[in-house]
Amino acid sequence: MTNAAVIILAGTESHSDLGRLVNGLEAAKEFSENPDDDLELIFDGAGTQWIPELEDEDHDYHDLYQSVSDEAAACDYCSGAFGVAEAVDDAGVVTIDDNDGHPSIRSLVDDDYEIITF
């Protein structure tokens, strides 16, 4: 059994950011498909900007996102700071504010999660 926290930090501004997003979603999908693994998929920082884009059914990676969206959460503070709080809420994505409005990486480490950032 593996506890994996896949954290998407890449923004939406470049082709390399898109590559990091896709790699992160593919990694999350691999963990989610193994019933013995526990996955946390967290959109943090500029990565929160992806949620409204990926919710669009016409986005190239909408289906990949949908395959793991039940595991998705977003940084509460960052979704507000990057102007996507309403879209995150509309998408039904849980927001995390364990550490002054942000996800707590320490808590994940304490719970034996491997932290994987993209």
C-alpha cells in the first residue's frame, strides 16, 4: 500500500506547465487505479487555475481530469489569490485550509504520504 500526495503547482501559462499538469494527472490516475493505494490530489498555488479549465468538457485533458477528480482538492487561500475560488466551488472541489489557509504538507508527511510535486 502506498500513500501518495500528488500536488499540482504548475500554472497555466506555458507548454511546459501543461506537461507538468498532464504528468501529475497521469501519476494520480495510476495511484487511483490501484485499490491498495491512497491518493490525495491537491491543486496548489498557480495550479488551482487548472480546475476551471479542466472542468470544460472541450479541454483536451478533461477526461483524464475527470478520471481522478473525485480525489481532487484545492488550496483555499491560493484559489482565492488566483481568482478561481468561485469556479473551484462550482466544480465541487473541496478546499483545504489546514495550515493558515493552505494544505498542511507536514500533516501529509506525518500520515506517511509520499509527496510528489508537478
